[in-house]
Amino acid sequence: MRACGVPNFARLFGMPNFDDGSTIDRASVTPDERASDTPGGKPERGLWRLLGPAFVAAVAYVDPGNVAANLTAGAKYGYLLVWVLVVSNAMAVLIQYLSAKLGLVTGKSLPELLGLRLRTGGRRAFWVQAEVIAAATDVAEVIGGAIALNLLFGIPLWWGGLITGAISMVLLAIHSRRGQQPFEFVIIGLLAVIAFGFLAGLFVSDVTWADAAAGLLPRFQGSETVLLAASMLGATVMPHAIYLHSALARDRHRSQGMPDAPVEANHDHTRRLLRANRWDVGVSLVIAGTVNIAMLLLAAASLRGVAGTDTIEGAHAAIESALGPGIAVIFAVGLLASGLAATSVGAYAGAVIMGGLIHRRIPLLTRRLVTLIPALILLAIGTNPTRALVMSQVVLSLGIPFALIPLVRLTGSRSVMGLFVNPRPTQAIAWLVVAAIVALNVALVVITFSG
């Protein structure tokens, strides 16, 4: 069967050629990898019906940490770091596809596969660092929601953080009681609000497109731009989204798996699901990447040189002054939607990490209550919220290799992936991405400790 309408980058992202008459070896496919089609049933019609998991993961790419990092970069350095967002988003497309592919082919999430391979001590240590990353994520999301509520309604930050946490519990309750797909619909709706909130200002900003194009040339201007680039990378390539997406894709598409389904049906159905996931990842991350770039362009065009724009509150005030109160309100609504959606997804990711690595599960709502505490403490002691957002993204950047290196190794292993192992070009590009991220993190550590 010929895969009509597949993008040209299909094979690069791991789709083998099934038109050459090759057959799949029954021994290379475990019973867990069988089709989610019931025997004799019709396959799902329309790839669009298979979209959704990547949109949930994509919310992590437009969270309040992105807002802080992108606005700071644009307000301080204009269009200089546009290239960081473009490169980071291209990396994210590959990484998230590999994560979804791992879950679909193996029937296990990335944390579960790591939990099966690591010894007890290593497994627990890995879990601790992953939980630190999840906590840093949650700090950014809750603080972002608190700032948005303060901008819209004048609610004090601590109370805003508490309200953000409470609303996120309602969103998680939808997942717990209604299942994954209704949760996906809610998150996609919030993603649409986020996109509108952050794109609206761009249409009334006087962007210098020639300078924006010049920002595609990779370069830095001093150590602070390296720190900002690491923050932007940490806000764009999210470790918890890497862990989560493998579980999202698996749970969405394999929940009705039939262990006695024919291998040939699994062969065709897995190919169809991988094709759908390429579209899912591509569309969702193009939207997320466009929103991120729009934020930086807005800051570069309207906020550069304006006093006080090193904070989200100051940037909001500057947007109101330069573009009008309507755009400022829309921006704040987008920020609120970002915080609410991202904190719900972050709590979900934390549950996936814990269940896979230490084989313990606690209710999502209980976890939400516990992980809310660090953000509320930071808000209560008067920590600069925008600075906390930016530094949380730096912490996230340091956690990327711990998620990315195992992902690339596992998806490049024939013993794990069978016929769906990464092709050599894909594997080579993936390792280049790893090398670039590790190099940036080394530079980040050197800059941080050298002052």
C-alpha cells in the first residue's frame, strides 16, 4: 500500500519503505506491539482523527517560561536570537516525533523503558533529577498563571498561584474522569487561545522584516546572550514533554490493543499511526514555533529600549502603552491560558515519570497539590517572578540531555524498535542535536560559575 500524501521528510523521520515487497519478521515483533485494530475491523478513517497527543505535548513549548525568555531576548537584543527559536523548534519536531514513535512501537513510555534497564540506584537517581525538572516546569507554569491573573484582575500573586493550581486540578479531573481524548480537546482549545493571545500583537507591531531575517544568522553578543539562548532552548525543547509524549501516543492509540491480531495488521497499522504522528507533531509544533517567534518579534519591534521590559509585568505595561489596552488584555489572556494548560500537562508528565521509573502511582490531583507548594513558596517570599521564570528554563535546559540521550539510543536500537529502528540519517541528525545541546549546556555551566 503506497503512503499517499506523506510529507517528503517522512523517511528522514524514520518511515521505512514498505513498497519494496519486504515482510516483517514475526520474531522481531513482541505481542505488546500488535495492532490496535480489532481482527476483521476497519482501520480508522482520516488521519485527522488520530491527531491530538502532540498538541498536548506542544503546550509545553508555549508555556510562561517561553514568554519570559522570548520577551527578554527581544526587548534586550532585538532580533539577534531569532535563530535560536528556529533551530530549537526544528530540534523539537525531530525529538517529539521520536518520542511518539518509541511509545507507539514498543507500547511503553520512555520512563518505563528506562525503569526496566537501570539498576535500582541508577533508576532512583534518574527519577530524582527528572522530578527536579518537573518541579522547575511547574514553578514556571504556576507563576505565569499568577502573573496573568494579577495583570487581568489585580489579584495578588500568591492567591493567583493558588487559583491557577485549583483550575489546573479541574483540568486534570477531566482526564481522570473522562479519559485522554476529552482532555486533549480542552488542551487544544487552550492552545488556540494561547496562539491568538500572543499573535494578535504582532499584527499591529512595526516589525523590521529585514532585521528579523538577519536574526536567522547564528551568533551571540557576550555571555548574557548565551544564557538567554540556553533559557530559550530550555523553554522550547522541554524534557518533561519528551518523557510525556511517548506515553500520550501509546495511551491514545494502543489502549484497545489485541494481542492476537495478525502481525501483518500491526505492520500496516503501525505505519499508519506513525504517518499520523508525523502530521500531529509537525502541525502542533509549527503552531508553537510560530507563537514563540511572534513573541520575540513583538518584543524586538515594540519593546526594545523601553524601561522595565525585563519583567512580564513591565512588558505588559509597555505593550499597553505602545499597542493599546485591547492588545494588552489579549496578551494577558494568552498568558493565563498558557499557565493553566502547561501546569496541567506538567503534572501529567510528573505522574508518567514517577510511574515509569519507580513503579509508584499517586492520583493526579494529589500530585498536583504537592507540586504546587514550591511555586507558592517562591511567590510568598517575594521572588522576582520573571527572574524565577527565566532561571526555571535554564534548569530545564540542563535536564534535556538526560531525556534526549536515552531517547536517541533506544529509537536507534534494532532490539528495541525492530523494523522501525531509526534510519542512519535520522540517527546521525539526532546525535548532532544531542551534541549541540550538551555544548550549550557546558557553556551555560561555565558562564554561571564564572559569574
